[in-house]
Amino acid sequence: MVILVHGGAGRVPKAHESEVLAGVAAARDRGWEVLSDGGSALDAVVAAVVFLEDHPRFNAGTGSALNRQGFVEADAAVMDGATLGFGAVAAVRDVKNPVLLAREVMASEHILLAGEGASLFARERGIPAVDPAGLITDEALARWREARRRRVRSSGTVGAVALDRQGRLAAATSTGGIVDKRVGRIGDTPLVGAGTYAEAPLGAASVTGEGEFLARALVAYRAVVALREADPEDAARQALLQARHLGGEGGIILLAGDGRFAAVHTSPQMSHAWRTPEGEGSALA
Ligand code: GLY
């Protein structure tokens, strides 16, 4: 069993470092608990991502980056490597845990629902609407004001990959996207093979960073298929270099079907945490 979690690419202010590290470690522990209780890799990655969506310090769910009009439009995806099942939502405005809605989409006849349609589907599946203002944190508002003043583009994302006792692999990713993005902008996270990918027995990947570049490089798929020839570190690096050639920085957590894994980034930092039967750790490098 393996669980590997990330809390997004980008630079974490010094004052927030310990909270971010504790956050990814706690998300990892949620996922590990599921695996230890005999749960599936899919249940484990969803549990880890729900925790990070509810944590106000991360750019997903509550605390998501704000768009140009100052509200949240969230993207999320899940993929089950055993079945190649995939579900995603994009630009959802009134859902507390977009990853849970993505999982419902996976169980439907579709793979991706966006905007109002995603919200309607959420109500059908018993996921209540939340007040969009409740997803906005003071920190996200401050980042948004700063982005508008200095025209900086920062992004962050959360994600998890896991391998369970039965050898099943899964990946999940969730994000508010890029701060001050255009209304309706959708990044790499909910696009299959771009921000999220899992395929047994090869591997599983969750990606973070500048979606416009990561998506065109199909970073998650590229990294997973590179595992045929390369170890996880090299496979992850190759995939991120393709995005860098296009002009974008980011990070990836990549887990091979045999349990080897890597967390690699070209962005200044990426918080992540992992656990295997041999041990656990967390890092913000
Ligand atoms: N990687 C997250 C985004 O660009 O939306």
C-alpha cells in the first residue's frame, strides 16, 4: 500500500510553511487510514483530497483561488486505474467538495460536467448547494487583490495517488485554478491525462501548476506511460520538461504499480507527503 499527496506547486510564505506541511501530512493520514482498513485506492485518494479541500490554506474547495469577478470556480477529477473510469467537474461555483462530485460523475454515463450543469447534477445526487461566499477565505481574497495589483499568475492544486492491497491504483486532483483567471477558464485538472491519470498496472499521477501548459503537454498521461521505460523520478521529470518547453512550470506526484514513487517539481516549491508500510514523510522543497 502507498499513499502520496501534494498540496500544490508554487511558493509557500515562510509563515505558512508548518501549517501547509501539517496539512499534507494529515491528508496523507486520512488516505492511509482508508487503505489500512481495507478500502480501495479510489476511496483513499478521495478522502485525502476532501481533507485538503476543507483546509482553508490550500487552493481547492474552501480557500480556492478567486476568478476575475472575485468568486470561486472549482475543477476536480478522479480516475480509477483498475477500470480506467474517469469523472470530472469544471467551473463549479456552489459545491463544498468538488472531488466528491467528480466521483459521482465517474459513476454516471459522462466523464466531465461543467458550470450550471455540474451544479444541477450535484443536486440530483444529493450534494447540497453551498453559499459561494462561504468558499472565500481572507487569504484567497488577499491573494486575489495582490494578483490584480501586480498582474501575477499564481496557481495551486491539491491531489493524491494511491495503491491499495489489491494492487489497484487511483488518482484525484482538485483546484480553484489560477488566481484572477477569466470567468469560465478551465485548466488541466479536470482533463483526462492532463492533470489526472491512472492506469493499472502502470501507475497514477496528479499534477499541479500552470494548467495551460501542463494540459498541452498531457503531463499526467505522459508521466504514467513513461513508467514503461523509466523509473518514477525520470518519468516525472520527462513529463514536466515537456511542459517547461511550452513555457509552464509545475509539479507532479507519480506512483508506479510496483509501489515506487516520486514527487518532482519545476516550480519553486511543492508540498507533499507520503506513506508506505516502510515509513512516512512530508516535505516542502
Ligand atoms: N493546475 C491548475 C490549473 O491550472 O488550473
